[in-house]
Amino acid sequence: MGISVLMSIYKKEKPEYFRETMESILAQTRQPEEIVLIEDGTLTPELDAVIEEYQKRCSNLKVYPHKENQMLGRALAEGVTLCSYELIARMDTDDVMMPKRLEQQYAYMQQHPEISVCGGFIREFNDEGTYERIKRMPRLMEDILPYARYRNPLNHMTVMFRKQDVLNAGNYRHFPYLEDYDLWSRMLAKGCAFYNLPEILVKARTSEALYERRGGAAYFRQYRQLRKEQHTLGLTSGKEYATGCILSFGMTMQPSFLRKLTYQKVLRK
């Protein structure tokens, strides 16, 4: 059973970040059979140059360009269908894989065919070197399922999933800001099993812009829609639906500096 690494890249990505990502993939103790890169819209000449460099170095790098930006959900949905292998490892183009990430997840998925998605912990960091924190997730389904009623149960950039299980749940779809949480909710409703390895699998880059993006009325509207769909799917009771909406409102509508504090001091514990 082979591994496809799936990424989507956008024009605002920094070339040096993407280079770090690619080098971390090339340094894996278990190499993927293919790397699928969706170009979500026209890129900068600098990004094009870095991608061309790695195409020359990596015969397994497959690049699919698009002139128009289709946004992450649609880009990943296309990417899943283009992946040649049943095991797909998601990765963001500004993060860094730990050297044994693919080896550890591949071994676990081989040993546990009942698991549809395997994630893990991340170590968040910033470029200034002033912030570093581990984001842990619940390991077992008995903890993942209740956690998922209120919060995203997986670190998206760490997941390895079975292609057919994702397709059976309807694949990624256009759901701005919450593409992954939406997919996990639909998979859980279909009875799919998840597991989070108690290991740091990815170093995830963070910045002030992250906390700004995760707030505002548009972000809350998406969360409210997700809460509705979770309730319709039978994942949440009426009380849990209402509680989830209240918590989402509080998180998204508070000032950015308070949101940052909440993420760093409360949600990352």
C-alpha cells in the first residue's frame, strides 16, 4: 500500500516556507510514492521557480495548475481524486514534517485497517522564535467523538486518511475556514473511526494573522452552519447544538488579542 502526500498552494505562500516543507518531505524515513500539488490559482514567479526546481529533483512530484483560485475545499477535493494511492497524507505548504511522520502513520494504518483517519500532535512555532507550544488532541474514539461536538478533533496538517473512506463521506467540499472539520463531521456520522498518535508529527507555523483570520461575522456564520449540519447528521443533541453555537460566537466575535490569548492559554492546554 503506497502513500500520496496532498498539498494545495496559493500565491500568497512564501517560497522559503514551501522549500522548508519540501525538504521535510524529502527527509522522511519512509518516502511517499507520490506528492500531489494543486496550484490554486496563478502563482508568483518566485513560487513557480521553486516548484520547477523540485519537479527536477523529485520524479514523484505531480503538479496540477489552475489559473483561477478555487479555494481550499475544492482544491483538496480535486487532489483526493487525483491521488493514486489509498493512503493520503495531508500537508500544508508552510509547515515542517517531523522525520518519522510518514513512517509512524503508515505503520499504524497498516496495523489498524479499521481506522479511517490517523492524526497526531503539532508543535506550533513562529518565525521570531518567541512562541512554541504543543497542540495535543484526544487519542481514542471514546474521547474524540465528544470532543468533536464542540471542537475540531484532528490537526489537519497531520492527518493520513484512507482515500475511499473520504470519498464515501462525500470528499472535501467548499466550506471556507472549516473544510476539514466539515469532512470529519460527515465521516464520524458515517461511523468512521479516528485515532491521534501521541507524537508530534508536524511543526506548524503560526503568526498574528492566524488569530485575525479566525474571527469576525463571516467566520461565525460558517461555524453556525457547521453546527446545524452536525445536528442534522445526529452528531449533537439540541442542547449541544445550542452550546456549540454559543461557544463559537464567543470565540469568533471577541477581539483578536483576546482570541490569541484564548488559543494560547486555554485551547492549547
